[in-house]
Amino acid sequence: MLVCGDMSHAVIWGFVRRMAAVLIPLLLLPVAAIVALRALSRPPEASSSPTYLPASRALQAPIPAEGRTPEVRGRVFDADGNPVQGATVRLLSPSKPYKVLGSAPTESNGTFSFARAAPGHVRVVADHDPEGFASSGEVVAAEGESTAVTLVLSEMSGVRGTVVNGEQHPVAGATLSVEWGPWPVPSATSDDAGAFYLPLAPDEATTLVAVARGYRAAHVEWARREDRTQVVLRVLLVAALPVDGDVRNVDGDPVRAQVVACAGQSFEARTTSAEDGTFQLPASTLGCNAIAERAGFAPSDPAMVVEGRRALLRLKTGGSIEGLVVDDGGSGVPSFTLGIESYSSARGRGLDTGGRRAFEDPRGVFRWDNLSPGSYVLTASAAGKPPTRSGSIEVRGGVATRDVRIVLARGGSVTGRVYDDHRVPLADVDVGFDAVSSVVDGNAATKTDAAGRYRLESAPEGPLTLRVQKAGFRVRLVSGLRVASGGTITEDVTLGAIDGGAGLELTGIGANLKLAEKGIELAAVGHEEPAERAGLQPGDRILSIDGESSDGMSVADAVQRLRGEAGATVGVTVERPKTGETIDVMMVRATIVR
């Protein structure tokens, strides 16, 4: 028993010693790892270290990781040793021209990681406003290893200076940027004194680019800064020359057209090419796109205005509209007139100079070719029928828009009598409809008989205006009338003698309208009339009338909506181009004598 007991103790003791040899190193590994990680994460001492850290400052700590692609990781601190959250860290190729291989933000504790970096030599850079910029030297990203890099941001010295022209006068509004390859650096704009400041110019940048309207681009170089002193530059801009160009049609022939450059910008330039297609744009358009436009064609593709390069603008094929004009019974109208009531393109409103055309076809068929792309509203007119609008018709270049159908209704009738101020009936008074369309004439007209009676047919549904006139009396416009197709309304009218005074009497807001590129505008506002009292001004663009958008409205449509009975209100929303503000006004229509 004693021998057996001694042998058992010997066996157990040998087993314990073998296990200790295995377990103790395993237990010590986590402790060593914790110590290493704490040492790695300890913030650096606050210092005014240079922006670029040499390779020796990059903490490279290879950690075996079998079967894993290279990892580049680390932390970013500010100059006081605080971790920086939200800094942008980029992995770059090691030498110029730099290429960004990856980008990542830092976490709340300043850490970042590129877990799948490509093997090879790289640089790690970080920036954050306002702490500054930092860069490592070359770092080796090795297969299956993790490399740690610590970066300390320091404020960049920046570039400041003044921009002047050939007469040494300051140039305001010049754009200054640093020529720095891997990623964009925020640019600056010179002020009224020509001064500028670029606070985030990397120390390795050595070229400044200055661009201003009407001047050639300037490239100013300086030596690389080793002492991190601020760069101060005086940038001289040389006036650029105008740019010549040509406009051609789809067949390559020179053509007269409108040319627009820098559309919608404060330095927008417009000109018209000559009969031989030539045009010239001012140097202020350099860097902008230019296009050519002409009724009957699709606009040219945009072309960049480049100094020393002749611009070529080639118009493209226009579109077409095909359709029918029929009466309310569905039968084709054999003879009719079509007009472009309104037209708008991607660039704004306007009238395509096709104007109006007469068509003869027993089936009422029409085809209108050579239309500029955009949105059209057509008005059809025929004898004995009131003018009728189409819906909005979209036209594309080189394509026919088909199956447009315009139905001419019977129209209504307006009857009544015309008197003078003493209630005496007036004979031979001309009675017709006013402003029924912006492009086609209303064909309804009549005269009063000996008893002052009249009957006027082919009235549109309205709102419409009755125009009543006779020599020796003021022309009277009676607005706000409505009549259903096939219906009849009665409207008696009293004319006032001129007696050397005003020759027109109407009810409305006291403003004249015009069609401009961006819509319907107020051309003039009568003194002390409703529009002026409401604060409206010439140039205000009408956005809506009584809540109805002005998009697609013609000037005639807008006029009829603004006119109406004296004492009735009308709401108008306008945009003031000078300030860009939108103004809502409510006006009371008044009787206006001019």
C-alpha cells in the first residue's frame, strides 16, 4: 500500500508540472496584450509637432493574423493630445501623383481602421477643421499583418494674398483654389479689396489657381514650405479675349440664331449670330456653357466657352404636332386657323415665331412641323365658332406628337341694347369680343340697329369682355361675362361722350401685361389704380390669379381673369425679380377711365 501510494503521488505531481508549463504562458498572453494595447492607445504628449510625421514616428506594430488581408489602423489626436472625432482619414499611394486608396472617419475615441488595405507602401493622412492636417511617412501594409499609425493634427499655415488686374486694381469675386491632387481643398473668393485667405492649404501644395470672369486663369507657384511659414501671394490676372463662334443648322449651313451663355447667372450674356452664323461672346463667359436657339429647331447641345477655341453650336431637328379640328358633333372642320397661344421650353416662356397658320382639309386634319421642343397650347378658330384652346401639348425634337384633338363648340350668344348717357338708344355701334386670344382674331362682330339692339354670336364660355365703340363716345369694355355653349345672356351698355376727355373705360386692376421669357409680367402700372395701391410694380411676374397657376396661360387669358366687375376682388401672387420674394395681394377691381 505504501509503495502504491508513493507511485500515485509521483504520477500526480508529474502531471501537475506538465500542465503548469502549458497553462502559465497561456494565462500571461492576455496580460501582455492588455499592456501592449494600453501603451498603444496612450495619447501623445501635447506638442507643436510638424504637420507631416516622418516614417519613424508612425507606430508600426505587426500583429500576426493568418489568412487576413493587410490592416492599417490607428488614432488621430489634436495638438493638445485629445482624440479627434469625425476627422477624415485617407489612405494614399506613397508618392505623387497621389491616389486615394480609401477614406474613413474617426470614431469618438479618435480611432480609425482600413481592414482590407492592399499590400504595399502607403501614406496615411488626416484632416479636420479647425484642428488641421497630419500625414505619416511611408507605411508598409503587409499581407496578414496589422499596422498601427498615430497622427497628431496641427494647424496649417494657409495661403493669403491679393488679386489684382493689369492696372493693379483689385479684382473682387475671383475664385482661389490650391492645386492639390488627391481630394478637393475648400476654395476662397476675393473680396472687394481683392484680398483672400485659404486656411486649409496643405503644406505640400505649391500651386495656387485663380479664376475670374473676363480674365485668363492664373497659376501661381511657390517653394514648398519646410518652416511652415504662411505664404503671401500677389496674383496678377490678365484680361482674356472675347470668344468667337459659329451657329449651324441640321444641314451644316450657317444660320441666324439667338446665343445664350451662362444662362440664369448674373453674368448671363446674349447675342444673335449674323446671317453667316458668326457670333462673339465676351470674356466674362469663359467657363460657361453656351447654346443656340431658333424657332423651328431644337436647341443646340451646350458647348463650353473656352479661351482660344472657336465655339461651334449646331441646332437640332424640331418636332411636329398632328391632329384634328372638329365641331361639337365630331365632324371635321374643313377650314380653320391655328395659333400658338402659349409656348414654354426648359429655358422659359415665349412665343415660337410660327405665329399662326391657316389649314384646309375636309377631314379637319392638320400637321404643324418645325416646332421647337417644349410645351404648347394651340388655339383653333373657324367661321361661326368661338376660338377654342387645346390642352397642353408636349413636343420633342425630331418626333411627331400625334392624336391631338380640338373641338370647336357652337358658342353662346350675347344680346342687349346700347344707350348714351341720356338713355337714348345708339345705332351703328360696333360690338365684338375683346382679347379672346393672343394669336387669333375673334371673328364675331355686329352693329346695333336703329333701336340700339344687338345680337353677338360665337361667344366663348368666358370669362370674356364685350368691346363696344362708336365715334364720339368712349370705347367701353364690359368684362367678367360668361355664357354657356348654346346659351344666351343679355347685357345692356351705356356709352359716355368723349367731349375731349378720356377715350377708354374698363374695369380691372389698372395694369398692362406682357409675355416675357420667364412668364407673364406687369409691363406698366397705372398711377393710383388698384395694382399700384396694392404695391405691385412693373416687372413683377404673375405666378397665379385667384389661386390658378399662370403656367400655360397666355396674356389674353391673364387679362380676362384680371378684368371683371367693379367692386369685385381678385387675388394675385407675383414674384419680384429684383429681390426674388413672392408677394400675395388682394385687389378690388375699379372702373378705370383713360
